[in-house]
Amino acid sequence: MARVIAIANQKGGVGKTTTAVNLAASLAVAEQRTLLIDGDPQGNATSGIGLTSEQIQRTVYDALIGECSLSEALARSVQFTHLDVAPATPDLAGAEIELIEHPRRELAMRDAIAPLADRYDFVLIDCPPSLGLITVNMLAAADAILIPLQCEYYALEGLSQLLNTVHMIQRGVNEALAIDGVLLTMYDARLNLSRQVASDAREYFGPKVFETMVPRNVRLAEAPSFGKPIILYDVASVGAQAYMSVARELLEREKGRAGRSSASPDLAAADTAVPAPVHTDTAASELGIHEPGAPMNATSSGDSTSSALVHSEHPNAE
């Protein structure tokens, strides 16, 4: 049975598509049967994995509105034997309107994925940078959410709204939705702000934050323009090594989760616990992040971890 993971954050430019493409590729290389679903009308995951418009016959849009099954929309063995892709085009934006009258409008993606669940080990969904009906569909279909968090001040501003949305989905259409992890992206060990965001994110989310941090990397930014995941474009780059490490962590977590599920239902239920959402206006202050230009006081009573900030670096960013 596939583990369906939605990669979501309402803020744009935090690395959602980069994470979806490169994590899917890394899992496929590890011989995990993987399906990458492009749930963003921009279609960046589709082009980033190497699919061209000439290769696309059916898309996620067609599957959502019921014109075909999701299986019929798949591109098989894209770049890797174990990687299938459900592509998207700008037409997907129209699904928001067409689904309004649908009796199961929030569950259309779940219904589309269900017949394929036994064919894959992982299904990764690249969500759009919004909290509209398409994103709700993707979260309703997911077992868990993976949140890419850019190591910058403004990345925290949309986090409270995303957590509110997760709570809403849990109360409404997907009670079992869990947070599989928070992935720190665009990390630069030279910057105090990056180190502070990383430290405070770990304090807030605890063990849900991946140990691996994805550094800023030119090769990682170049790869999509060649239609290749980073492990095909430059496997020796720090970006490629980072995403392979994230895939290893995800596989280890999945093994641990499966073990907890079989050992105790109570432990399994703990996986669905989501941190209480922080009010949008105070998200940064609650997480201990200072506004750019403001002094960072390492001895501030509100930040128990900031005294160690100047010493916290991660080998992946070297």
C-alpha cells in the first residue's frame, strides 16, 4: 500500500517542486515504486522531470474531473524504471471551478489515487502555492504532509495558515492526515538567520524536522532547465547528496512508523499530532525569529536555543 505524501507550503519559492522532483527521483533510484503527481497548474514538476508537451496526452486535470482514470494519465518509467509521473498543464487551474458542483469535490483526488495504491510504495504530490480547492483535494488524498521550509524570515509567515489548513482537513475530510516531516531548504550556514530559523524550527516541530538540510546550490537550481532531477544532472553536487540523504531518512521513518503501527495503535495515532497553529501576525515572534535588521540577542529570555546558534552548522551545507 502506497504512502501518499503531499509536499505543501502556501508560500511560493520555498522548494516544493524541487523537493517533489528530486525526492521522487531519489526514491526511484532506491528501487521504491514511486508515483509523482504534479498538482500545480504551473506544471513545473512535469517539465522539471523531463516531460514535454508532446509527450503528454492526459493530465491530472482530466483525472480530477472524471474524463479519464489517473492510470490513463500516467507517463510510465520517466527517467527511471521505478518512477511514473501524472503530469499537469495550466488547464488544471480550471478544475477549481469545475469541481464546485461535484458531490465529492474535496475527495476527487483521493478517489483517483485509490485504484493505484497497491502499485506503488510512495506517491508524492507537488501541491500549488495556495490553499484553494486543488490543495484541499491533494491534502485530503494524502496520508501525510511534508513541509519544505525556507531558512528565511518570510517563510514563517505562511506557516500558521498552513497548519490551520491541516487542522481543518483533519476535522473535515481526512482525520488521519499527519505531518511526515519538515524539510529545511535553501540553508546557508554562513548566515546567522539561516541558523536561527533552523534552530527554532527544530525547537517548534521537534523530531519531525529532517536532520538533513538542503543547502543553497547552483547545480540544484540549474537542473530543471535541462529537464533532469539533480541526481542525473550532477550526482556529485551537494544538492544531490542532500536529497539522497532526505530519501534515506524518509525510508527509515517509514520503517519506524510501520513498526509503531503494528506495535501500538496509540503510538501510530501520535503520528497525526500537528503543532497548534500560531496566529499569522505572531508566527515569527512565537518561533523566536527576529525581523531582518533587528538585533539578535543570544541571551533573550524568549529564545532558549539562540545561545548555540553561532555554533550550529550542518555538513550538507559545506
